[in-house]
Amino acid sequence: MNQLKFVKFLIFSMLFFSISIPISSTASDTGFSVAAVLPENQMDNGNSYFDLKVEAGKEQNLQVQLINKSNEEKKISIEANTAITNDNGIVDYQTKLSEKDSSLKVDFSDIVMVENEIILPSNSTIFVPITIKMPVKEFDGIILGGLYFTEKNEKINTNLKKGNQVKSQFGYVIGVKLQETDTEVIPELKLQNISLGQRNNRNVFKINIQNNQPAILKEAKITGEINQFGNKKVLYKETNNSLKMAPNSNFNFQIPLSNSEFKSGKYVFKGIINSQDKTWKFEKEFEVKSEQAQKLNATSVDLQNNNSMITIYIFIILLATMVAVFLLWFVRYRK
């Protein structure tokens, strides 16, 4: 009996010490602040961002207040970014537009003129001028973008290049919403394509959804599921209860495989998006090619972890078996 207890204790100990949980934390202080100076044509003074009624072919002059309360001079980088929808289903003003959506007619970053970099003296307040040149042709709907302010820290950049430090860059964003007419434009969503990919080195299906209208999708719920062609059993399912989309943008709704590998074959995606005003339903057949599946499976962290755990379990079982055999032999030998 005592020998069996010892075997159980040995197995439990090996399992316990094979598990580790890494913990990390970061902190940052921007050391400066920004605020929009709202002009007379601000549509809603209750908003802290620029919410403007503008005219076609006219220039709009804006100002942003920057305050530095520290004793050090700061170099501030300024970007005028077109609003996009990131793959988390959130309107993003910080990321530069790498590829324009096919429905985007007026790119916010193309019509804004602002200094790319300024010096903010210590213990000072300055006002940064911004000029917006509206297109000559009048439009219905919304142009949406953001003014992104970040501190350029040469010490951090040098350390990052040397690999000595990892630090996130923090800043401030002031949104800019431009509107010329009172004509209501409603979002229109389309399923564009389905592809395979990875998020944080984990396998996912990427369902590309497009909002092809100059209107904001304010709040919606998206649910998607994937099953094998000809089989109604749901293999993978995902839901986002707080989807928001920028005008004339697209994003990849990602459905994780939950530690499973991609398998070649034909599949069917079914999805539904519910907003306060409208419901969209999608269904599309697609195929997973063997070559691409194998390539992604080979780099999936989940699958590598699964293989490692299987190896560990096999080792533990073999070791436990050897110990048990030895103990049985030892007991019989003593008798």
C-alpha cells in the first residue's frame, strides 16, 4: 500500500513541476497631453473630438493644444490616419492604412496637412495648426480619421534596436468626423472572402467583412460558424458582441480552431450580423488546400504544445510503469 502511495506522489510531482506560468507587465507615462480646440462649425460641443459640418471645396483650419508639464523638451510625432476596422472588430485611429478599401473614395490622410514632427518645449503649451482640404465634389455620409500624437524617445528606440528592452509606445488620438450633408447613409455589409491564417501563431479562419458605405456601424453582434461541406455538425464557432466598423473599411472576423489542425477539404461558413437597424446573413463555400494546411499546422503554437505534452505524458507513463514494475519486483523479492 505504501509503495502505491509513493508511485502516485511521484507522478503528481512530475506533473506539477512541468507546468509554468509566465507573468509580465508594462507601464508607461506619455508626459504630455493634447486637447482639441473646437471650432464654430462643431456639430456637437459635448464631444471632445472634432465633429464637423464642412463644405465641399473649402479649407478647414483646426488647432490642437499640446501641454508639456515636465522639465524636459519633447519631440512629438503626429500622424493623420484614416479610420480603419481592426481584426478585433474595433474602429482604429492609430494604425496607418496599409491598403485602401475598394469602396473608399476620400482618404482622410490625403486631405489633411499637418507637421509630421514638432518640438514641445519643457513646461509649455503650444497650439498645432491642422488644415483640411475638402474635395470639390460634394459627398453624402462621413469621412472618419484621427490625429495620432506620440512622443519620439530616442533612448527607447536605441535600446529596442540593441534588443535590450521591449516597451510599448503610448500616445493620444483625437478623432475627426467630417460631414457635408444631412442625408442619412446606412452601413452595408458584405462577405468578401475566406482565407486561412494565424493569430498569435494559432490557427484561425479569416472571414473578411466589408462595410462599403461612408457610414459608421456603431454597435453590432456577429456570429460565425464553420462546418464540413455536406455535414451539418458545427466544427468551429465564434461570436463578437461589440462589433464596430469604420466607414468604407473591412476586417477579418477570425474563427479559432481551438487547438485543432487545419484539414484539407471543402467547408461552409455561415454567419449573421445583427445591428439595431438591420440584419445581414452570409453563407459561403470554400476549400482548404492540403499544402497551405500543412504549412500553417507546422508553425501553430497550439499543435506544437500538444505534441510536447503528448511526449511528456508518454515519458511519465513509461517512467511510472518502470517504477511500478520495480516496486512489484522489490516486494516479491523481499517475500
